[in-house]
Amino acid sequence: MSSTTNSPTHHTSTIGAIGAPSRRNTELALLIFAVLIPVFAYANVGLALDNRVPAGLLSYGLGLGLLAGVAHLVVRKFAPYADPLLLPLATLLNGLGLVAIWRLDQSKALQQIHVAGGKATNQLMYTAMGIALFVAVLYFLKDHRTLQRYTYISMVCALILLLLPLVPGLGTNVFGAKIWIHVGSFSIQPGEFAKIVLTIFFAGYLMVKRDALALASRRFMGLYLPRGRDLGPILVVWAMSILILVFETDLGTSLLFFGMFVIMLYVATERTSWIVFGLLMSAVGAVGVASFEPHIQTRVQAWLNPMREYKLSRMVTHDGIAHSDQLQQALWAFGSGGTLGTGWGQGHSELIKFAANSDFILATFGEELGLAGLMAILLIYGLIAERGVRTALAARDPFGKLLAIGLSGAFALQVFVVAGGVMGLIPLTGMTMPFLAYGGSSVIANWALIGVLIRISDTARRPAPTPAANPDAEMTQVVRPS
Amino acid sequence: MSELTLTVMRLGFLAVLWLFVIVAVQVIRSDLFGTRVTQRGSRREAGRAQPAGGRQAARQQATPPQQRGQQGGGGRRGRNAPSKLVVTEGTLTGTTVALQGQTITLGRAHDSTIVLDDDYASSRHARIYPDRDGQWIVEDLGSTNGTYLDRSRLTTPTPIPLGAPIRIGKTVIELRK
């Protein structure tokens, strides 16, 4: 095997090299760093609020450290060549989320409206469940290509998951958006899981159909126009996301699925025309639905004019619409944070009231860490997406490429949709910031997403395997002169 | 807690957060440019070896033993041997696989080293392996449409000159230093 192994100075770390560094030690070092930062933040919150180091420092720190350690050992065992950055980056975000949730738990005003209080402990429990699912993914999914077998089963599963919130008695309407289901005392957001399952379907489907979609087209004004019948799949996905928008009245979920499909379609076919079509169709769909759906109209109004909404929320109105001052409060939070922020525990996130620790958690970061901290957090999200794209580049099979691109695309889109909504760039949606925000479904599903990405990156960076004995080796074997 | 301590902690936290981001980017950087030193060190040699490679390509199979002699001796030391296989055309363009003595299989079969998603490729199309002297050989595995080295269809296992295009269906690969 090592007959042509180069001397150390000639060693390459090109993807797939035998003896390529597995980089697990780099991951461990970064992971320790990623656990220490939230511990620092936790101590900082305690010192700022009560003038003492919080009593739970050791248990929270150990809890996070233990979970990260377990995840690291599992990666070391089952995915030794995986990307070294994905796990530490996700751990850091999760840890910072825990600190911010704990910091909001301390707020008396939020405790009174039952938004805060003991939520950090719950979130730690959800994180543990997320890591458990992460471990399960790495343990049971030995090769991501097995997922290809379940292309159409995934489609059915994703549709069921997406439709669950509409089942009477199971789905609940939480502040206008029907994206939740209640099972016993648990509420689950099935869209978060549908995200992963749907990516598997898109990847499997596009891998088979991409030649027809890419090659059979006419050129018109610099754009490749696909044949009418090839528009089928994009129309179906478009119709589905419009249906989500109409019946579940959730812009975020709808945007996420359609956007993800367009990204994967573009990557599979290399045709810019799909992006143009996608943008046109989503614009038409969004404007069309907004013209008759009152919930969407309210959201758009609140987005265009948050100050008016803020004033209306202070007055008694009789138009039957719940006005919320959240967006304006969030904008003020970002503003009062300034460049360097007020410091941990010294902001006034309690003014955001409802959803301060879930949808609007980014406003707390913006206020207490300022632009500098928020940029770092957005960069960390960007790095996770970048590692996903890098994994896709390195993957040696088309299905893995599409799956990695789809998962990281969905992740990046979700960050954009939530951050854009909280900052007033696009209308607010009911999605949560991956890893940072309070919420079981989100944390658990995103850990599974990271698990799948780590599995693909392990396969992609693993030294090329010795292939199975060729069945017709007898036939083609030729005696070589030595 | 005094104002000063809190300010120091606030700025300290931001510094630590950014330090993490910078360290993470450094890790990515080492991932991206891990081969840089190698290339710089061997570029001059590559320049010298290039005409030779061209001549070899022209002679092709005519003098394989001599070629092997040249490359075999130096190849082991990593002087003249290709270090990676690069896909230059087709859906997998840009993919590289490091050559470290392992056999590389190409085809549509899922356990191939490079899985070709191409209707013109057979499931086990070709393989590339080092012979005893470390010279890289390409062998067509009885494929339907054939494997082409430069412009000639392969009939026997053939040594691969550096930089010579190997065409399989819509995919073109070559060996580089």
C-alpha cells in the first residue's frame, strides 16, 4: 500500500489521501475551547446580575462538556475522518444558546408571563436528546448512500410530517401559525424533521432526473428554458409550499422548502435558469397568497411598519388583530446594543416578552454582545454552512454531494429567514434559530442534521477504500512484464 | 460588581469569541492549503519534467520499460511520481484523489473510488494502480465504450504519463504532481 507513499515533506492533505490526518485532535482542542466559552459567559451573567459566580456553573459546564465529550468519542469511533469543525461549531452555538436562555430565566418580568424559568434545564435535556440522536445517526448510518434506497419513502414521510399540524386535534394554532403538533404534554414542530427527510428525497430524485432537467432545454436570451414537462417537479414543490403557506400560514417553512429545492436543482443541473424561475415563482406565490390571507397580511404590515404596530399594541384596538410590539422592541434591542454591546446580563430583553428566548433570541445576543458579537455568531453559522458545502465538494458520489448541499443550504436558509425576520429585513416567520433558540424539535433535528453531514464528510475524506474483488477480474487480468 | 470588571469581562468575552472564529478559520485554511508547500517545492521540477512528460505521451507505449525505469527510480522517492488524480471534465470536475499506492477504480458501481454518474460509463469501467516499480497504470476493465488515453483507445494496461488526459464517457481525468 505504501510503495509510493511520499516523504513527509511531500505529503498532501488532499481529500482522500491515505494517511491523511484524521484531525480528531484538532476537533478535541476546538471542542474544549467551545465548551469553555459558554462557561465564561455563564459566569459573566452571574457576576453581572447577582455579583457572584452562579451556583450551577459547575453542573452546566460539566453537563455541556460531558455531552460534547460523548459526541467527540462517538465521532472518533464511528467517523474518524469527519470534518473537524462541524462538531465544535455546533457545540459552541448550543452552549451560547443555553447561557442566553438561562440569562432570560433570571428575568422576573419574563417569569411572570411564563416565558422564562427553568427553561435552561429543559434545553440542556433537549440537547442531551439531540446528542443521543446524533450518536444514533452515526451508529446506524454506516454509509450515507443507504439513504438513497429510501428516496420515495422519504417523500411520503416528509409529506406526512408536513401535513401533521393540519390534522384536527393534533395540530395547534400557535399565534397564527399552524406548525406545531401536541402529543401528550409535548409539542413538536414536525417541519424541523421534515427538513432533513425532504432533503433525502430531493437528493435521490434529482440525482436520477438531473440529466433530463439539465440537457433537454432550449436557449433563449442567454437562459436555458426547460421543456414544459420538465417543469413538473418544480411546479409540484411550488404548489406544496404554497399549500403550506395557505393552510399552515407559515412563511418560513414554505420559503425554506422551496428555496432548498431550488438550490438543489441548481446544483444538480448547473442551470441558472432554475434560479430565475424559482425566484419568479416564489415572488408570485408570496404576493398571491398575501393578497388574501389575513395572517400573512398582518405579518407583512408589522414588517413594513413596526413603529405603527408598536403604537397599536399600546392602544385598545377593535380590529380583531393581535398587534405585537415585538419587532420594534427587537430593533431597539439591536440599536441599544451598539457595536460592543451592553455586556452579558445587562440588556433589557424582557421587553420583548413572548418568544424572547425562542424566535427572538438573536435580539438578546444583539443587545448584550453588540454588533461585534452578533457578527461572530453569524460567522459561526456561515462556517457550518461552508463546511457543508466543502463536504459536498469532497464527496465522491453524486447523491452525497446533493444531500450535503441540500442540508447545508437548508441550514443557511433557515438562519437567513430567522435573522432576516428578527432584524426586519423580511417579514417575521415562525422558525427558530438553529441551536441558539429554546425549543426541543429544533435542537434535536439540527443535531441529527450535523450527524448526517459528519457522516458524509467522513465518507468523503476517508482514504479511498480498497474495492471489493472484481467479479470479472479473471477475464481482464493481463500478465504484466516486470 | 464594579463597572470596570464588567467592562473588562464584556470586551474579554468578545475577544475570546472572535479568537474562536479565527482559530476555526485557521483550521479551514490548513485544510485548504495543506498541499501548498509541496507544490512550491516541486514546481521547478514539474517545469523540468513537463517536456519529458510530453515526449513520453508522444511515445506512449513505444518504450514503456525505459519510462518505467526513469520514473520507477525517482517515483519511489516522490520526485517524478504523480501525487494526485484530478477530474478535469464531467460532473465531478475538480474532484481530486491522492495517489498513495492504492488501486483506484472508476465506474458507475457504488463501491468505486470515483463513482461516475454517466450513462456512457460501465459499472466497472477502468482501474488505475501502481505496478511494482511505482509507475501508475490504467487498465480498461472490459467496458462497453472504452477508455481513452490521449486519443487512443486502451487495449492493454498502459502506463500513464503525467498530465495525459484519460477519457471515460463524459469524464476526463489526469494525473498531476
